[in-house]
Amino acid sequence: MLKQTQQQKLLQKLSPQQIQLMKLLQVPTVNLEERIKEELEENPALEYGEEAGEDEFKEQEEYETPSEEDEFEPDGSENEYDNIDISEYVSEGDDDVADYKLRDDNYPDPDESNKTIPIRVETSFHEHLLSQLGMLELDEHQNAIAEHIIGSIDDDGYLRREISSMVDDLSFSQNIDTTEEEITSLIKKIQDFDPAGVCATDLKECLLLQLKRKSQEDPGVHNAYQILENYFDEFTKKHYEKIQKALSLTDEGLKEAITQIIRLTPKPGGNFATLNKAESYVLPDFFILNNAGKLELTLNSRNAPDLRISGGYREMLKEYDRGDKKDKRQKEAVLFIKQKIDAAKWFIDAIKQRQHTLLSTMESIMDYQREFFLTGDETTMKPMILKDIADRTQLDISTVSRVANSKYVQTEFGTFKLKFFFSESLSTDSGEEVSTREVKKILSDLIEAENKRKPLSDENLTKMLQDKGYNIARRTVAKYREQLNIPVARLRKEL
């Protein structure tokens, strides 16, 4: 039996504008200019301009999202364009003095010197390898295979592709017939390229390739080669006694061989610049300066771009307002212009909202962790979670999370990701709540000061932290040690 029923539901939905604002908030400063350029290309009503140009729409800073009644698609009816109100678009700022009339061409712009941005010139790892390929005497067939091999090398410098797979790839993608023997022969030649160790299939081969370029007459180099060639697993597990006994080495000889191995590079491609500028360097979003005990917070100027509504689009509306003949085609054009201007006004407002959110969030973090920003001592950091900052700023926790995960602050003690300042709490014997960041710092200091011949076990570290008054379990110490990327005691042992 079929029947109809009515239901009322209260749902929370995000408007497209809200979604775009959240995405804009998450964009790092280094990528903000690219995002603005995309908007400028999509919306001709938006443009870069002088500060005076923003006065044209200064009375509409609190721009509201259009209601559903305002958002409609033209359906071609005559009545649709009859009630277009453009008064608010053409009546403001008519008496503004043109910007060029206020400029003195005899004096340079004081900010002109700050507009020059240095361009980073860099050569990628694969470009470096390809440049060396020309030094080999190869025919066209071999050169194509060698280029494919270099293209298969990862960013660390390793060739992790199976040779049989490369034979198939060359056959299907480039119609090149080859054999595993031919590819292996070319791989051997590429392994002689700079940097040493490139085109190896694993870490063992990579280190051996580097040692081969050193003088084998050096006892330390010779012993290091024997250790890696025959006792690689024992070396990685630091079973030095077994290695020393097998090779009949003295303590000094073993130490010299291990020193030679430690000097090798496990990732030969890691020393080359990456083309992804967002990952290759950090551009801080905030700057905190300690001015005689008073913390001063500033926002990176790149977060405050000079945007305005296009004067040309506004002039088109004025021409339409002054004209007598207003046919359907003109009204369609005016409706399009209004939509573009509204979108431009929203984007400018979203940029301002982004600035306000970033500043309010960072101000709250700065106030909460004031002692750290004054001293740089991690042990002074307070336990702080996202909810603490959300309550202070009256922002949603998800908004604070977006800011904390993608923004950096530069201080006199270094540049930190905002996420660095958030940590859980841990109780002391006196019942005081301390930051887990403080405990990790003390744990790191204990390990750094240990006797490397007899490293401290997790059990000993737990007892030492408990003696300092921290209620902490051994498994928690192990978890914090792993988060700090510190290996277990056996692997920290040195001769």
C-alpha cells in the first residue's frame, strides 16, 4: 500500500560561498598569489589597484551573501530584466579625484624597491642526470633507453623499477625493442654519474657504489666495503661485536670503518632542489617581535593584496544608466556585469575575512603561549588544544584546525608551524597540568645527554621522568620517543 507523508527536517548546509571561504582560509601564503591570479582570470570585474580604488565600495564592507531570490538564471522572459536596480553600482565615488592626478612623477614610488622579488633558479635532479647523458657515446636507440631509465629514477636517486617492467614499458609506450642485458649495461653506465650512488636498486648497493669511488687502499674504506658487502644486516642492527669478530678488527679499526659508512649519503638525490616551491621553502604567515617585553604581531603583507572592482565595468553600468534604449540584450549584459561585480565584491570580502580570522587566531595563540614567545623555552609551553583557541576567538574548531595545519609564524627563536603550539596535558605529582611538549623536550634532552656507549632504555627513561615528578608510563615514553623519531636504545649505541 502506497501513501504520502510530509516531514520537516532542520538541516545545516554550507553555501558555496562558505565552502570557498574555508578553502581560501586553508591556502598558505606562498600559494595565495596564485589563487588570486586564478580569480582575476575568471572574473574580469576584479583587478589589482591602488588603495584609493577601494574607496569606491568601502560602504559595502559587510557584504551579505545574496538570498535565493537574488540568485537566478535568465529564462529569456521579458519581465525578467525590467526591474534591474544599478543605482548602488553607479552612484558611489563619482567625485573621487583620479589617482594619476595625485601622483608626482618626479619622485619614485617609495615602495618600488620592495616590489622586487628574487627568483629562485634551480636545476632538478633529473635535469642534472640528463645533462650528463650527453657525455656518453650512445646512438639514438641507446639514448632513448637511457632517458627512460633516468625518468624511472625516483627523487631519492633510486631505481626501484624492475628491469623486465622497463623492457615492457619501452616496447608498448615508445615501440623500442630492447633486452634486459642492454638495459643492465646502460644502468651500469648511469651509476657512474654524479652524484655517487645514483641509480642503485637499494640502500646497500647505493652505499657500495659510493665506497667504490674511494681509494680501496685506505684500510677504513676497505673494511667499510667488507662490512656492507658481507655483513649489511648485522651492521643495520648494530651487532658490532659479531662484525668485529668475523673480520678480526680492532676497536679502532671498526670505529674507522663505521665512520666511513656514516659519511655516505643514503639519498643521493636528496641534495638537489625540488621544483615545488611550496615544499622547498617556508614563507611565514605571521611575524612576532619581542619589543622590550611586549610582543608585537604582524601579518605577512602578501596576505593583504590590493584588490578592487574594475573601473571599466562600473563605467559600463554608468553608460547603461545614462542611455535611453534599453533592449533585452543590453539588460542581459547588465545582469552579467552585476553578477561579476557581486562575485568580485564577495572575493574581496573573503580576503578581508581571511585576514581577520588569521590575526584573531594567532593573537589568541600568542597570548596563550606568551612565555614561550618571550623566552623560546619549550618547557614553558602550556597544554593547549583546538577548543581552547576556538573558545577565545568564538570560531569553530574546524576553522582553527585549518589555520593551525597550514600556517607558519616566524619568531626570534625560529619559524614554527602553528600546530607546534598545540599539545595535550599531563599531570605531575603535585597535580599540576603540564604540556606533553614539555615532557617531550625533557625526554629529548635526557637522550641527548646520555652515554652513547650505554644508551638509556625506555625503562630507565621512564624512571628518570618519574623522579622529576611526571606521572608517565613506559609505553607513553616509547610513544613520545617514536614521535620524536628517536630509535630504541640498541640502535642509538655508538662506539
